[in-house]
Amino acid sequence: MKALLSLFLIATLASAENWPLDAVDASLSLHGHARSLTGSLVLDGSSVIELKDTAKLNGSFTVSVWFNPYVLEGSQQMIIGKNRYSLNERQWGVTIEPDGKMKAHLRQDGWSEITCAEPLKAGHWHLATLTVDSGKAALFLNGKPVGEVKLNKPIPATKAPITLGGILDDEKKRQQFHGALDEARFEPRVMSAEEIAASYRPITATHELPKSKTADFPLWDDSQKLGETKDLPLLDGVEFHVIKKWDKAADGYTFLHGVGLAWHKGRFYASIGHNKGAENTVSEEAQYRVSEDGGKTWSELGVIDAGEEKDLAISHGVFLSHDGKLWAFHGAYYNKMERIHTRAYSLDETTGQWTKHGVVLENGFWALNQPVKMSDGKWIMPGISAGPYSNKGTFPAAVAISHGDDFTKWDFVSIPVHEGLKMWGESSIIVDGSNVLNIARYAAKPLALISKSTDYGRTWSTMGESNLPMTTSKPAAGMLSTGQRYLVCTTAANNGGKRFPLTIAVSKPGSSLLSQVFVIRHAEHSGPGESNPKAALSYPCATEHEGKLYVGFSNNGGRGGNHNSAEMAVIPIERLK
């Protein structure tokens, strides 16, 4: 490719910066993994390249890079940018949007944008060029102008380095690109449109795309268009309640996550994982509250298990009310997410204390949605087979199958995945006779993963990508009494990894395909619960009771991290028809 760029490389050689990108050399700092391929560098969607000594490159400029995207749908991918969001160092970036088109982002008081109408082609080479001066920015694709925007003030000058294939934000990688990069260039001047057009030479060589990881059956009815957030209908008639307000100043707790809900003998129980320290540390404990009025008011916090054993933490879990007894199954680990397992508890209602039944599942299993009774008399409980958190590894979805009604004995079943599929498989299930559908979280890609079993969860199809967007959060799914399937998470077109709005996707009665999505609530909200334009509404759970679906969820109120309140929405089932 380099030989085709001679005209571009002639101009102002003394002052221009050029990165060949045919190998990882001393001018680059690689955060993750890259491989060389025909004179380019291929990134795997979890890596970022930092261009060394580029923090000083501010002012007017022309920047360009060749890129060959392997994946176009899903989350926003940064091709090239100069930002460190957490340090409030925001300047500019060129991205691939979830709709498969290129966009430039320029920092003013907020973000000014230039959108390219022409769709990109996976496996094909494209040249992105951005010019910026004090009054205007222009975006070019393959040497042709695609749009410009007036700038009311100069782009801020910061100490953020230029990065390729993502943003390195306080050592955290964001907006990672999956594909090949070649020949990046920065000039401290604005090139003319004629110069940019003259510099472009088409590259006809293509790259073979990675093998498909798509599931062999759909989750969403493709005959129905999935709307963007602004187009989705908002459910009316929904009640909202606060289970536990985040209030560190009053109670000292920082981390709160993973609401579990259950009705038992006319009382309503809610559990959470709670921690006065950081998330996933040994000070985590399982707590609960009880409501006598359907969630309007709650008792004081009680403790299910605070992990009295040395280096033992007990975190969030799920409930099961059966045969007059209330059970709880909670994820537990040692130190920081080591030796993850699930422990069982039952409530002694005469004393109000929880009886500890000890470890009931190993293999990294963490229960994430409540057990469901199957027609063969056994119960099936979805979760993950996990280790220390990482979005680079493969942590598959898993299920546990009971020995009848003995909830101290379970069989562990891991769900197979496509080779190379990176996932953090927090999962939910929909049970329909002997057929069980597992819907799981991806790693960094906002797309639902699915697998199915036809033998009561004993064996599973290879888990693969579905045809339905879903943010990277634990989902909640199930079958309503109406015969409708449902999925609670954040599901909307072109929404990327945003954990808002909180949505519910439903099927028609008797159908196996989800076909309509409703908004339960937006990030900004009038009523009980926290309202903030950046609120993350995540980790839902759901249980049906007397014509209503009770949905618990975490709300970080825009604080970042899992500094959450525990909240709940109560949805009349008739509103979902």
C-alpha cells in the first residue's frame, strides 16, 4: 500500500508525522494484541495503539489513516482520536458508528459531529482524512469530502496522545476497533481538498473476514424493525419504587448491585450485593429487605451472609420460594474474584435467620437469575462460569440443574462457545417444555448471545451471536403467563453500549421470536428513583406476580461505576400485549 501514497508523502516531509503500521515499532505503544498482515496491523477488538510523543500535536492539522473494518455493526469503534475522557481531555475522533458509517467528533462546548452518509464495507480498505483549523473541520472518505462543520472556537489543546483503534482512557481501553490499520499520518496544516483527492489511490486488495460466530437461529423477528431509543414506545401505567437509595454519606456503602426479587407468603423480598469497599473485594456481603406493601416501603437491611470465613466475600444472588420455604443462592468468591462459587441459604421464619447450606456449585458458577421449574420435575438456574473479571477472555454462560426439589444438590452444565468468542456470559433463560433458550451477555460487544437446548438443559447448541442488539449488562428473561417471552435489558438500534434506557422486548403469545420493544424508563425520569442523563440502568431481574411483572435494577445516578441505588419498576402485564 505504501507505494501508492507517494503524492501524499511528498508534502512537507520535514514537519509531518508518519506511522507506517507494518509492525509494532518504537514509535508505537501497543495496549493489547496486534498481528502483522500484508504490511498492516490487525487489531482484535480489544486493543489500542498509542502513538508516542503525540500529546503535543495540537492546533490546525490534517490527520489520515487507512482502515479495513472487519465488524461494522454493534458498538461505536474509534479509528483514530485524541481524547482521555476521564481526565476531561476531549479533542477529536473519527469513529465507525453502530450503523456502519463513519463520523467525526470535534470538541466544542459539547461534541460537534460530521456524519458520512456512505456505508463502509467490511473487509475493504478505506482512507479516512480529517482537517481541522480554528474555524472549520472537514471529513473525507477515500479522498472525497463527505461533510464539514463550523467551529465556534478552536479545538482544546490537551496532553492526550493520539490513539488508533480505540481510546486509552486512564489505562482503560474504550471504543475498540476490530480490523486492520495502515499508514497513519499527521500534518500540522490544513491540506486542501485538491491535495487530499490527489493523494488517494484505491486499494483493491481485501481481507478475509473472521469466521462467523452467528447463532444458527434468530432471537428477533426480522420482519419487525427495531427502533432507535427515540422511536421506542414508553410503557404507561408503570409504578416505580426505591428498594435501597445509594447514600454512602449516611451508611458508608459504596458498591451496590444485583437486585434479586421474590414473593413469599404474601411478603416481598429483595436482595443485593453490598460493599463498603470497592466492587469484587472481600468486604462484599449479601443483604436483603422485606416489603409488606408490594415494594412501596421496605424494612431495614438484613444480612443473609457477610462472609465470616477469612478472605471470603458473598455477593448478589437470586431467590426461590417453593413448598413454603424461601431459598437464596448467592455468588461467592475468595480474595478478589478467585474460586468463584454459589452458596445456598434458606430462611428460618421462626427466628428470622438464614440457614447456611454451604457451597452447592463450583466451577466458577455464579447464579444470576432465579431457578425455573421444568416439566421433568427439575429446576434450572442460569448463571456464568466466571473468574477474575476480564472482557478479553471467554467466561461462558452456564446453567445448574437441580436434583428434583433438593436445592442443595445441583449439576453444573457449561454452554459451549465458538472458538475465539470473548464473552462475560452472565445469562438468563426462557423455558418452554424440554426446550430452554439461554440469552447471555457478550464481553465488549452490545449484542445478545444465544444458545438453545432441547433436552431440559443437559446439552446445548454452540453459543453464538444473535440478531438483536443488547447492551453489555446482565439480562433478565422469562415466559409470562400470557405465553409471551420477554427480555429485560437495554435493547435499541444504534445504541452501542449505553445502559439506558431500560427496555423490555416481548414476543407475541406462543411465538419464539421477540418482536416488540418497550421502554420501561429512560435515564432521565420523573418519579421515584434517580434521574440523570448519564444514569446506567443495569443488571435487571424480573418476577411475575398477580398480573404484574416486578423488575428490579441498579441505577448509578450518573456517578459511574456500580455506585448504585436499587430500584424497581412494576409493569401491568396487560400493557405488554
